[in-house]
Amino acid sequence: MNERVLLVEDDRELRTTLREALAVEGYAVQTAASAADALAQWRHAEASPPFELVLLDLGLPDADGSTLLATLCRGRDTAVLVISARGAEGEKVALLDQGADDYLVKPFSIGELLARMRVALRHRGRAAQPAITRYAHAGLEVDLAAHSVQLDGQALHLTPTEFRLLARLVRSAGQVVTHAKLLADVWGAEYVQHTHYLRLYMGQLRAKLGDDAAAPRWLLTEPGVGYRLASPEA
């Protein structure tokens, strides 16, 4: 997945909760705690891959979040989803008319937020399906939300990079993920030519899992294309 999301939220606890929940789903999240910070990151992104979606709180410490809407909606194909404690119908209608894709009143569930984000992205022509966050196959169990990997009931220690690589494969379990996609999603877009990273870390993962590259149970190689994690158990 790895759509880029700018989360503009001044509440530290909520910001952390949302950032972690979105990361589990595979979104690449940058956060801003103020309008000024959000604008700085937005303008900096002009030289980077653009944000696909912005989650915009209104009650920011230095300005009302609604003052950012015109900038965020101008000239880029970015979805904007307002998240606010304000539930007045008039304000919701006004912001939707000004270009917001959706308006979600706090408190809301993570599940509803993720569903609204998928809808907003689909309206922008981007396929967005719920990510797989739990995986089980042949004794291997992965829970991305709990940051847990178990093999035959025993906890398996992975380095942060090994976990990110396995997590990326879990999110697309049963599907081929190309070398370039894995490198971009795990290490960053500037590393898409560094295929030796993949060989190194896939070798480490296989060693820890005891997976035989010649007869793999989990980590399958698609020669010249990428890797595929075996389909999860139904």
C-alpha cells in the first residue's frame, strides 16, 4: 500500500494512536501538530512524491484547520478528510463544499476512519482494500498490530528491518510484490536499485524461519520479479 498520509492533529495521544494504527495498515504517515508545521511539510512535499491523503483536525493551536483547506485542495490530487470534535451541520456542509472529501466527527473508531479513507482514495481512482494485518500459515503467525511473530508457538525475534520486510509481505500475502515495491516500501524510494538489500534480508528471514529457498513454506521467490508470501490459511 504505502500511500503517503499527512496527519494534522494537535492532540499528542490521538496523533500517536492514529499514526500507529495507520502504519499497521501500511500507510506512510507524516504528522503535524500545528497549521504552520502542516504547511511546511505540505510545501516540502512539492519536491517529493505527493501526499495521497490528508487527515485534517480543525482545532489547531496556531490557526483553525479550515484555513488550510484551500491550500490542500488546490492543484493536487490529494484527498482531504476532516477529523474534528465539531459536529455542527453548517460547518460540515461548508467544508465539504470547499473541497473536503469527507468529514468525520470525533470520537470515531479506527475501523470507520480506515473505511472512510479507503472510500476517499477510491474516489481519487486509487484501489484501496483493507490490508491484511494478521497472518497464519504452516506454524507461522504474524500479528502486525501487536508487532508479534511466532513460529510453532514460540516468539521469534526479528530486527526492525526484518519485521518491516515481513510486514510488507503479510499485507499482500498470496500476491507477488516486486523488488522495486519492496525496496521502496521498506527502505524508501531512493533505494529501488539496491536489490542486494533484499537478497541479504530475505536470506536472514529465511534463516530465522528455517525456510528452505529450494522448497519454501512461506517465502517464495518469483525469479526476476519479486517475492510472495504463501497464502494464509483460511
